[in-house]
Amino acid sequence: MAPGLKGLAAVPEEPIPLSVLTGFLGSGKTTFLGRVLATPDLADTAVVISEFGAVALDHLLIEAESEGIVDLPNGCTCCAVRQGLADTLYRLVDRRRDSGRPPFRRIALETSGLADPAPILYTLSADAYLEASLRLDRVVATIDSIAGSSTLKRFPEATAQAASADLLVLTKTDLAPAAPELLAHLTTLNPIARVVDGVAVDAAAALFGGAPIALARSRLRAEAIHAHGIVSLCLRLRQPMTRLEFAMALGRLAQEHGENLLRVKGLIAFADGDGRPAAIHAVQHTMYPPRWLADWPDGDHSSRLVFIVRDLAPETILAHFMRGNPVKIDIGEGEA
């Protein structure tokens, strides 16, 4: 339980989906969030902003109350992170319970422009109550279509934000289309993310649309080192692992090399399961509970994981999954 917080609401029957909006300074993140909040049908939505004093959402935010929680005209609740993310989320739930209203249907969390999303995502899993109450829906990163290429090359924070994302939103495309160089960079930097035009896309649907199951695109190359030592690679299991074997392998990898494990995403069928695939998500030291799917999303029923790592050799990943396990694993270049 978060320090100093008592009498909190019970864990919701279904975890509340939470989406994270990240993006480098000046990438249009706050403007994009403003479009989301302008959507009329977002009642029962909470918005958490990590730098309240540094953002301006024009008429959408009213004067902050003393506890940093305000009501927005469209029915959303907005709050600022003042003492800590866990405390803020606890207070949101506590305030909701006191109002006698049902739990929020969704939560959006906007990071600061220089933030690495990984510590925020870790907070969601490090607290037992939050882990049971919230479910990571998706990570959305805004990319400046004009300055994006230079920003990704100069700032490792921007690279970490893009590498952690499920969805990459190109902003300012009304001023200039994204250059082919930028699109190619994003495709190689984060092969598991979709790239969309932020001007044309439905902002609310993009942020709250549910995490896509898309995995690696074709011809991933483990030896293709990108900016700031980042590499993407695909691991395929040719023989299924049990849930315990898999948890131990990925857990050891996260424990020993978590700071370099930018993102892991995959579909796994376990040897001791019922044949249904589980969607796997991990960010640095944080591993999220598997999300069981009713069926495979396409004709490829192979278990596979996509890793986006920094300064971590493919052989190190392979060694963790082979340790004590008689599984057959393909790693490196291959079709997704």
C-alpha cells in the first residue's frame, strides 16, 4: 500500500486499462493529448500528467485544486504527479470511491518530455494493488516529423521513448511530411510498433485503442545496430517451454540485464497450457502478467519474442533461454 494512504477501494473486478503517452520535448505530445481530451465521449477517463506546471492545455484544464485533481469539461478527471506516481494513482481511486461512482474505464498517463517510460511502467507492477488494479494497454510515442531524425540521433531519451512504444504517432505532418529517412529509422529502431499519421488519426482511438498484437516485421537482423547501441532481434521457440521455465528465463534476463532490455513483446504457447497463445510484454526490469488470447491472430502459430535491447548481445539472450532447458531456439534474422 502506498505510504500514508488508508481505506482504499477494493481491486476492480477487471483491471483498468492504462495507456502511456510519451514523446520528446517539442514533439507535439501535449497537443496530441489536447486532441484526445477534446473528444466528448471520454467520461469515466482519468488523465495523469507528470509535469503539471510545464504543460498548457488551453481551455481544457481549469485551475488546479490543492490536491492536484481537477474535473475536465468532458467528464474526465485530470491530476498532476506531485509526490509520486503510485500515490497519485491511489488518490485517483480513493477519490473515485468516495464519489460513489464506478471505477474509471481507462487512464492516460503523459510522461515528461525527458522521461524514460521504463521507470513509470515499473511503478505499475512494483505495487501489488496497482498491479492487480491496472493493465498496461499501450505505450504511444509522439515523433516530430520535422525534427525527429536529428532528435533520435542526438538524444538517447528520445530513442528509449520510441523503442518502448507500441504505436508511433508522427506529428506536424501538416507542416511537412515525414522524410523517408525518418520512417526507415523508426522501422528499424522499433519493428514491433505501428507508425501512424498523427494529424489524420483519431487521437482518442490511437491512445485508447488497445495494444496491437503486431510482432516483428519481415527480415529482422540481430546484427543491425541502431542509434545509441540499440538492436532489435526475434527469438523463435521450436519447442514449447512450460510457464515456469519461461518465467525463469525471462525473469533472470530482466534481473541481470534489465537496464538494457528496452522492450520485449511476443506470443507464446506454453507446453503446460491449453494451446491458446499468451501475449507477453516486458520493459526493462518489469514483466507484465500474460494476456491470454482466444486464438492466434494469424496463420503463424509459432511462439516468438521480439527484443529491443541496448548493448546486449543476442548470445546473452539465447543463453538465458537455453540454461537448463532442452528447447530449440532460432534467433536473429528470420521472417516474423
